[in-house]
Amino acid sequence: MASQVRHELVLAYTNQRRAVSVTAMFDIKWIRANADAFDAAISRRKGSSASAADLLAIDDRRRDIITRLNEAQEQRNTLSKQIGQAKIQKDEAKATALMAEVAWLKDFISQGEADERIVEAELYAALSVIPNLVFDDVPDGADEAGNAEYFGRNGTAATAALQRTPKPSFAFAPKKHYEVGVAVREMDFEAAAKLSGSRFVALKGQVARLERGLGQFMLDLHTTEHGYLEVQPPLLVRDEALFGTNQLPKFEADLFFAPHGDSRLALIPTAEVPLTNMVRESILSEEELPLRMTALTPCFRSEAGSAGRDTRGMLRQHQFNKVEMVSITTPETSSDEHERMLTCAEAVLQKLGLHYRVMNLCTGDIGFGAKKTYDLEVWLPGQNIYREISSVSVCGDFQARRMDARFRSAGEKQAPRFVHTLNGSGTAVGRCLIAVLENYQQEDGSVLVPDVLQPYMGGLKSIGAN
């Protein structure tokens, strides 16, 4: 019964309720051939108890069923021929006996095919909750304390911005963002709570315009200077899309769902979901790659695992705006694209004149689908701490396998290969608003508007002065 439940669950994540393919996520043939390497790699991931032995035990059952089915089908074909010969010879007794055997084999094969589907689904379900294998240069660590500051491939890329944008100094005790926003009466948590409960905010007036201007500035920067294609994607997506970008099945509790006919749709937790799935179940030509897309969208997260964390202010909201960057590349170029995407995210903070650092996330802090992640952490003087404002990740072919997204090189006769996917915040608009409010606050309670945002503010140089 448990296997049947898992089988139905997995089928719900496939696009056409077709037979489950066990090549998704991880190639079980590769695990069989590299069992020790798989175990060594997965042992670096926090919270994963997967082992090659357990996975191969399920696959052995699947292979045994397939072998028995093939043997039964061959026997059925042989007996069918013998039935024809017996009828030609008018040996009805023999034909009847053979037909009984064929009928039994038919039932045996039907049951075996059902067993095969269940075991395939069991293997697929086991593979679907295994995190991606990280690169060798990802530092080992149990939690965020194990993250290592990253200074670029040549040791200077990330530090250049720090030298240009030092930590701000204040002649007064800087306030937290929500103290600044509430003081100018344009950040209303009480009204939002009456409407929707905790972890929501209503922005008003100049602060609302500043938040809108930040999102438009980021979008304009990435489309005009960084070569990203602007997309306005749907904000509601199917389970298959969430499965493709690894929110399902493991992180279902973090999502908001809405009924949709006999099924459901989910509010996107990030534009990574619709943007990356734009290439699902397709075969691209290599000439189309890299494919770079960006979107400014609301994002919705239940924050199921963050009870009691960051309950004050805008740091951890159920609804927030974010500019997302997604790249689809070849395997040979994905690492370079990762560094490029990092510089695109850094450019936002550099142009805003915000102090930040870049962290290479350790094995205990990196996301489920990532092979390597850089976090941009912006300095918040009101809290006297760095906080994450962007995560830039390379996923390898992990998501592509779940989406069946492939590409073919011109003139190649070999089978299409899986693309590599990357995603990064460019950046989280709400958190960027927090950073601007805290870093540009003045002693009189006003907030200076960064130069690059003034055109989006109608030329306004400060807010809240009155």
C-alpha cells in the first residue's frame, strides 16, 4: 500500500501521467557504476541519509521484475506460435492447454507490469528527495558558520566593490529599517496584520515608490546592460513545474496552494520556477544557449521552517518582490556563467553604493538543488549585521533531468544532452529597500535617495524629511 501511495504521488508530478522514468534527478546506472563516489559525495550533504546500497536494492527489484517480464513475454510469444501450429494440426486438446498457459502468462505479465510501475515509482520517489551533489570547492560545514568569504577566482573581484563602498559611519545610533519606515508613517505593519496576519506589510507614499523604483532599476539594469530577456511569467504554477525546480516533493510545506478544478496551482515562491521551466520538455539547439531571462515578480512563501525568526520588520515576509535571473547553458560553460551571474547581482549593490560581502556557502547551508552557491550579504547598520540579499546558484543538470530539458549541438548525431541551469536573485527588492533605508538614513529621520534611483523617484533626493 505504501508503495502504491508513493507511486500515485510521483505520477502526480509527471506531466502526462506516463510511465515514470528512473533516469530523472540521478542516473541510477551512474550510481551503480560509481557507488563509492556517490556515497562519498552525498555524505557531504547535511540531512541526507541516502546510500547507493539502498537505491541499488530498489533498482535490483526493478531489474528482476523486468527480467521476469521479458522471459514471460518470450514464452508467451513461443506458446502463441505453438497454438497456431496445434490448430493447423487440428489438435484441439493441445491448443486448449496452450491457450490456458497463455492466459495465465497474460495475467502474470499484467501484474508484473503493475509491479514494475510501482517499483519504478518507489525508486523515483527515493531519488527525488536526494539533494544535488556539490562541487569539490564547496567548503564543508554544518551550518552558516561554515560559509567562507569569496574573493573571486583571481582573488580581487569581490573585494573591489568593498573598497569602493565601505561601511557607512554615523554620528548617531542608526535605526532599524522598520523604525525608519514607521517613523515616516509609510511602513504599516498593523494595517497589514488586520488584512492578512503576521509577516505582511503595507508600504505607502514615498517608501512604496522607492520599493517600486528599486525593482524597476534592477530590471532595467539586467535587461539593458547584462543581456537578460525580460519575462512576465505566470504567478500560479502546476506541481510539475515545482517538481522541476525541486520545490516538490521535499518543500511542499513552504508553499501556498490554490484549488484549481480537480487539481491545484501554487503561488510561486520565486520566479526561478516559471523562468527555468520555460525550457521544460524541450530540446534546444546549442546556438540558442546561453539563454538568459529575468523577471520582477511577487513571491509567496509560508516560511514554515522559520517560526520565531525575524518576526519584526520586512526581512522574512510571506509576500515580497524579487528580481530573478535564470540562465540555461551548456555543461561546458555553466561555471563561467555562474561567475558572470554573480557579477550581475553585485552590480546592483555597487550602483546603489551598498557595502556587502560574498560568501561561498558550505555543505550544511547550500540549497537542495545547488552544486555551488554564492550569497551576497549586504551590510545593515541598524542591525549591525550582514544579511543575505541574493543567492546565485549553479545546479548543473539536476533540474534539467527533472524537467527533461536538453540541447543538441549542430551536426551532432549523438543523443541530446541535458542543459545546465543557474538562478540568482538580482536582487530581493524588499531586502534591498531595507538596506537603502538603513544605510541612507539621516539623523533627522529622512532617507537620502541613491543617485541611480532618483530618476525613478521623479528626481526626489530624499524622503521623509517632513
